[in-house]
Amino acid sequence: MKSLEELQAIRAKMQGRVGFRSEDESQTRVVVGMATCGIASGARPVLSALADAVQEEGLNNINVTQTGCIGLCQYEPIVEVMEPGKEKVTYVKMNPEKAMEVFRLHLKGGQVVTKYTLAAEQK
Amino acid sequence: MYRSHVLVCGGTGCTSSGSHRIIEKLEKEIKKQGLEDEVGVVKTGCFGLCALGPIMIVYPEGSFYSMVKEDDIEEIVSEHLLKGRVVTRLLYDETVKGAEVLPLQETEFYKKQKRVALRNCGVINPENIEEYIGTGGYEALGKVLTEMTPEQVIQVMLDSGLRGRGGAGFPTGLKWKFAAGNPSDQKYVCCNADEGDPGAFMDRSVLEGDPHVVLEAMAIAGYAIGASQGYIYVRAEYPIAVQRLNIAIGQAREYGLLGKDIFGTGFDFDIELRLGAGAFVCGEETALMTSIEGNRGEPRPRPPFPALKGLYQKPTILNNVETYANVPQIILKGPEWFASMGTEKSKGTKVFALGGKVNNTGLVEIPMGTTLREIVEEIGGGIPNGKKFKAAQTGGPSGGCIPAEHFDVPIDYDNLIAIGSMMGSGGLIVMDEDTCMVDIAKFFLEFTVDESCGKCTPCRVGTRRMLEILEKITKGQGTMEDLDRLEELAAHLSSNSLCALGQTAPNPVLSTLKYFKDEYIAHIVDKKCPAGVCKDLLQYKIDPDKCKGCTLCARNCPNNAITGKVKEAHVIDQEKCVKCGACMEKCRFGAIYKE
């Protein structure tokens, strides 16, 4: 390494990985239900699709993680998006394609994808 | 991308309680469940809560698992990492509040801590330079080399008020300024990692958890004083620290952060390790440099001070590991930031190795000026078994005891000296009512007698004479005149010894004499040890009213000193009794007591 720019490049690359190890309130949390019901209805590919997308786009302010049974087993796979200072949004009956739509429109675009939410499903 | 990071402590404490086996098992289990692309395992440095090791933290949840066993791994992987259900029964108790899981920062142990020197310990993988860079590592070096003059660097250090963390508390900036002001063809930057105080292990933890911070700070110091070569003198008894330092130096060279023409600025700096053989005196600066040169580690008179004639007779600075660990943060965040923490004359934070009779033994970093009460009762979680606080020992064999009456004194360099102790490297041993203060003084003198290098007479002979007097007292053969002679000898040692080892050796005796003279007198006049520690002054006895004659004590006595018939009160033969206490431990009726 011969320049500060190279150092900055390594830092930028690593920041997401190391910054992840803090309990930061400003992070958006994306939680995928991964109990038996979730896994059985296909939560694993949803989780990895979201995790990969966040990584590829380098969105360091988003944590993708898993959780247990939310209690709405018939609606699995469930993805919840928790943005700081906003109400939780619950997406139901997800698959990798729908999850990518949520990623593009909601996580990147800031627009809730109403048609996939629990509220829409229950109508 | 890893959606979850599992951090396992790889410090010495957790390694000795088996964290390497935990890591192996964890990696195997993660693979078995097919999670190897989603979950990353990171071996980190010390988290500080060594009493609860092996320790594991899972992010992003921040779940803090303590005392993890190999058998728990399968459950953690299948429940937490796969299904996202935190394994509550393995969580650190303090983080569980009803059904809620509290963040670690809200527990008593971490709440009052402020981690500056330890900021990366337990956060990054110390064997990966890129993780260090990811937390802002080597940016301070870049800033110094490209934007600042050596004079400006020294001014920042002076303004920050940083003082040496190795014990004496000499202002770091001033040390650098002296060395910078002495022109020479060659100068040296040394790091004192010969941590020798019994019970102190903060330097080891920094080296194990964040070795690059020391390398970066030494390079900054090299630029400031005009040196191109650094040496780290680390004790050979720290194998993990040595190994990680070697890895770190190798990686830094590979990335061009050590060696020739760093950041293309024409600045050259390299670092070599020197292993110490574990002599306490080699932590003294002149002895340390003599040892680096390949000679027997003995101190020499000062002046000339190392800033003028140090290693190989060239201007040299020597700073402690923890001191260096503060430097890059001061450069990046500014001297005002550092000076905003702490007290008027002691800035920043200090790491303490909390040990002895306290619930949360481990490593804590607190702002200067925190009181002993906060450290012991809040961070340390109080004293086990409901016993009473008696004193705290700081500064190791050079320091003294702080009695309960000074429980609320804000801890900083000057306050500790004012009450007859010293900061030292930050060992803090808590003692309860079962501790005999004469015995403690004797313990530390035994240590200095062993570790005196023998070069100067006051230390070599003086410490031994003092120890002999203490042995006499603990055997009940002391006289009141002995106390005067102890004080007289102490004064001679302090004023005539060649180096700090001898000069400060009487401190444990003087401070216990000052605050606990009544205990010395009890040993001498009443021939009693009030704490029940000194074996020659106590007798084990059986209360005939409580003894049921179960014969358990007699069967467990290693020397057959207890006699008595079944269902009749037993008796201890004082001639035969070796005072091991086995009978008292075994008795189910509390019939055996010592006095």
C-alpha cells in the first residue's frame, strides 16, 4: 500500500463488516421468521436473497437477521422491516422474487410495498 | 455476506477455559447445518468479563453468552443461528430482565466503562489487519505523515494530557519532546510489554486483542521523535500475545504500513520483537533497554535519562502498551476530546485488572476520577458471600492498600499517591475481612525479594531484612521495636535504592502500617491474627456442645490429630495439628472453629 486512498478503500470495504458488531439504534433491521414453520415454507432462500442483496449494494445501515416463530404460521415466510422511528412493516407469504421487490422499493426506495403486507393479505 | 457474526473470545483467560475447542466445535456445527456462508465466526481479544469465560457474543442481536460449554454449541447453532431463538439459559444473567434481553452496555459491568484503549478488544479479529483498518486503523498514522509536522504531533500529545500508563504517570508528550530535542543519527522507540505486577493483565489483553494499535502508535512516535526503528519488549510468558504481534508485524509490512517509505512520504519505520525471560526488574526502563541490548537485565543510574542516552546509547523513548493504545485515537479525535475525560491532572481513561474478592473479576476501563466504590460495588458487582470490604491493593508490589475510609476518593495518579498508594500498571486487588494485612505485606515483599536483581545493596539486603521482620511478626515472635525498624529500613530503601523496584518495595508495608497498625499490634501483643490467616497464631478447636461425634473430622484429618469416640465430642491435639482446615471444611455441624 502506498497511498491513503488505498487505506480508505480497505476501510470502506471493511466498515460494514466491523460496524455490524454494534447495537446501533440507527440501523434498519430486516427480520426473517426462521422457525420450523418459516423454514418449511421456504424462509431460507428469502433470507439469503435479502442478505446477498444488502451485501452487494453495500447498504451498511441495514441488518438482515432471523427470528423465531412470530405466531402467524399460515402467513410464513414472514419478513419484518423495522426502520428507526417508523412503524414496523410486516410482509407475508414471501419468496425470493417478492423479497427482491421489497428490497428495491422499500429498503432502497423507502416505499412500503403495500400489496405484500399483512394488512393487504387479511383483507 | 454474513448475516450473523459469532464473536468468541480468544484472550488468555477464555483460551485457558477452552474457547479454542468451542470455536472448533462451532465451525463444525455451522457447517453441518449448512450455515457456513451465512454465519461468520470471529476469534477476538478479551471482552473483560474473564470470570464468565468462555464468552461468546452473537451479532446483530448482541446476545452475550457466558460460560459456554462444548455441549451447548449444538443448541446455540440450531436454535439461535438457524432459527433465531436466543438460548436464554446461556445468556449472562445481568442481560436477562424478565422476558427482556438487555444490551450489554446496560449491564452494571459495562455501564460505567468507557473503552478507549480497549475499544477494539472483543470487537475485531486481531489476526486480520483489514478488520483493524475497518475501525479506522492506520488512519492516524496517515494523518500524521501527510498533514502534520513532528512538532505538531508532540504538541497534540502534550495538549491531550496523556500520562504514562505503566505506573509512574510521566507526561507522554514531554517524554517525546525531550527525545525529539536530542539530535542523533539514530533514535529508538520502545514499547514496554513486560507486564510484571501480579494480577495485572491489561497490556496482555491489548496485545492479544488489538496488536495493530501498538504498531501504529509506535510508528507515530517514531515520526514525532525522528526514529526509524522500534522494539517491543514482551514477556515470553505471553505466548498468544507474541504470536499475534508477529502476525500483526508481518501483515503491516505486507501492507506497507511498516518498512520503507510509508504512504509514499519517505518515512521509514520498522519494529522488532524482543522476548523477556520474565524478570520483574526488566519492566524498569534502564533494565529493559540493557536486556534488549543482550545483556543481563539490570538497571543503571539515571541521569542520563533514556531520552538522551537510552538503547545503544542513543536517544530513546519507552512507553507502556496501554499508553500507546490511546495515541491513535488522540490523533484522530483531537487532544480536547481526550482531555475532556478524567480529572484535572489525570486525563482520559485507565484500564484496571479487577481481581481478588470481587464478583466480576476481569478487565475494566473507566474514566479517571471514578471512585473505588463505583469500581468495586457497581462494576465489580460487590464482594462475594456478603463479606465486608476491607481494602483494595493498587499498584502491585510498588503500591499500597486503600482502606475502606478512602472508598469514595476519585481514583487518579495524584489522589492515589496522596493516600499512600499508587496507580501502578492498574492491578486492583479487592480484599475482604478474611484478609490479613500483615500477610498481604509479607506476600508482596516475598515477591520483591525474589525479583530484586541484586545489583544494589539497599534493595538486595534491605528487602530481605524487612521480610524477615514480617515473618517474625506473623509467627507471633515480633516486638513493638520491630515496627520502628520496619519504618527505618523502609526509609533507607526508598532513598538509596538504584531503581524503582527497591525504592517502592516498602510501599505495601508502609501503607498497611499506616492504615492497619492495629493488626500488626494484634500479632505482636495479643499473638493473634484477627483475620485468622497466619497459621502460627491460630488454633483449630472443637466446640464440645456442638460436636455430635460423627467422626467425619477424624477420618479426614491428614495427620490423625483428632481423637474421640463415636457419638462423643472429639478433641484436636494441638501438637499434631498442621492447621490445614480440612476438619472445619468437612464438619456438618459448624462445631469446629479457629481462634
